[in-house]
Amino acid sequence: MKKIKATSLRWVFYVSQRFSRIDQRSRFAMTSVLPAVGIGFGVMALIIILSVMNGFQLESIESILEISSYHIRAIPDSDEDSVSLLNQSLQEPMITSINPFYEAQGLLVGRNGRQSAALIRAIDHRQMYNDEGFAKQLQIYSGNFDLYTSRSIVLGSTLARNLGLRVGDSVNILALSGGADVDLFSENRVFTVTALFSCGYGDINAAFAFIPFEDGKELFGKNAVPTYGIKISNKDHDERVMQKLSTALDSVHFESWRTFNRSFFGALRVEKNILMMLALLIFVVVAVNIFNGMRRMVYERREEICVLSALGSSSGNIQLIFIMQGLIIGLSGAVPGLILGLFMSVNIDEVFTLIAKASYFFQYMSASLFNPESLSYIIRNSTYSFYAGIPARVYVNEVVFITLFGLLSAVSAAWLASTKVLSFKIAEVLRDE
């Protein structure tokens, strides 16, 4: 294609506008309106879906990193290594906190003999105060995080509900994993519930129980090895911190949050990629519609195209007319979709609240008309309230990619359809007409 001059662009843009105005009053109106609506809907839907999914995933990821896995785990071989690890951590400016803990699996027995498996973690009672991330993610909604007292325990919300327990109740650790000096079954490991917590990851709520560090040292046996959970100022610098610590402490085993949670994070990544691929099919369908409509438009405008060619216009400039129409269609859909998508993502809590109210209203009206006896059983769907509480996370790179993909799908379809221009024979078309 020859280099396009500014004067050529002006008349190309003028002709493209003329074609668009004529098409809006002809049977080609839907050819441009429906694809623009489809692109706008696709951009808006993808931005909202990914923003909500980002918020949901980050809530889970942050809960896992701050409560469960930490940024770095360190397992020393001896007490001397533990002391060296603590001293070395004080010299590393990127480390914000380091907390020892014991961990074992157990079977808890609650009220009326109700049982549930749990991951029992013995932590220092000061962790709630010297670990900001832990305190932020571990939301105490009943009682106080009191692990100063021996034989006290803090339970996750779902775990407590499964056991039928509240603050002040007693729970027995019936079965406990450990070494040879740990009783597998015992009726004497009775703890008092001092607090119930909730976080953004359901598995932690359903499985975690915290007990005092000294109780863990006593219950888990002499062979139990403490693990040190290390928090750093930026979790993405974990490899750098691990390398420094490993160089100074070669007898200590370190593990990053990336490897510890590899399978879970991998599943989240695959889930997000598949969802994006499925949602991007919207643009593929729209592009096919633009291609078919534009190809028909090119064929029915073959007389105008040949007249322009006869007047000296190049095939590239004529092709650019239709490509510019595809660009206009893409912009007409992508820009409103971008604005609506960002607006709804920022106000996602109000959107879900509105959906919940509308859903309840239609259910109530339907029941009033067709089944008045069931009105007392109609309640609002709690799922919408749950989603409304998840903060949407909007990433600029994802928004730019989605918008450009929607725009380029229209331009590419118009370009493919306009290649028909290159095959027209001017003399044959004008002779037939």
C-alpha cells in the first residue's frame, strides 16, 4: 500500500462519514449498530467480570499469605539455628515480622459430640499485635483474641458453626497428629473458646484453630519442630530475601509462598485465563458479524468503488474507507463499554445491592400474584450480599487489553471484508452497470 498523505486521509475520512450517514438511514443501519452494541457489551462485561474476580482472588490470596503460608517459611534444624535466624532477620530491613509456630492436624469435638477436622496452629500471643497483615486479615467478630491464658483456643467461623460452639464453650482435641510421644486419642485436651474469626478465604474459616504457643510445645511432643513465618515489606521480593538468608544460614530450610501455594495459585490462574478466553468469544462473534455485514456492504457499493478508482483513487485508499468505518464501529462500542465497565466496577457493591432488591421484588410480586401462601418464605438472596462485600480490583493493563481487543476485532473484520475491493475490475463493473 502506498504511503498515505494527509490530503488523502481527509477525503477518505469525508467519504467514510458520508457512507456512514447514508448507511444509518438505509437497511445497513443494523450492520453498524448491532456490532457496536456487541462490542460495548463485551468490553463492559469483561471489565466487570475480571474486576470482581480479581477482588475475589486477591481476598483469598491475601488471607492465605497473611494467615496461612506467610511470605517465607523457615524451618531451622536446631535451637542454635533458631537464634541465628532471629538475629539475621533483625539485620534484614525488608523483613517486617517473624513469628514462630507449631502446627498439627487434629479432630475437634464440640457440643453434642459434633466433630470436625482442623489444622491446629500454636502461635505466640503477641502475633496479633506485631503482625499488621495478620491482624488485618483475621477479623475477630466474637470474643477477644486472647491466647495469654493456657488452654484457650480461637476458631474459624465455619469450624465453630460445624462444632456448634460459641465464645466460652469448651472443645476437646480428641485426635492429634504428632510423634511417638503424642497420644493419638485423648479426652483431656480440653480448650476454652475465647474468640471466633473470619477472613476472606473459606478454607481457613473452616479448618484453622489457634492455641497458645506454649500449649503447642507441650501437646505436639518433644520432636515437634517450630516453623518461623516471615513477612516482608513486598511479597514480590521473596526470592531476594531468601537468597540473603540462605547465604547466611545454610542449615535452615526456606520456602517461598510461591512454591508453598503453587497448586492453588496455578488453579486460580487457569480459571482466570479460561474465563477470559470464553468472554473474548463475544468479540469473535461480533467480528464475524462485522465481517459479513461489511463484505455485503462492499459488494453493494462496487459501483461507487469503481467510480472512485476511475477518478484516480488507489485501492488502498478505498480500502481504508471501510477500515475507518470499522474503526468508527469499534470506537462507538468500546468507549461507552469502557466507561460503563469502570463505573460499575467502582460501584460494584451498589450494583449487587440493586440486583438483590430487584430479584426480591420480582419474586415477591410473582408470589403475590400466583402463590400468596408462600410470601412468608421469600427472603433476599444472601449470595448478592456476599458479592457486594468483595471489593473489585481494576488493573490498568487488563482494561487496556480488553478495550484494544474489542477495537481491533472491529478493525480487523473490516480490513478482511474490504480486501474484496482489490479484486474488482473497474471496466467490467462499469460496463455491467
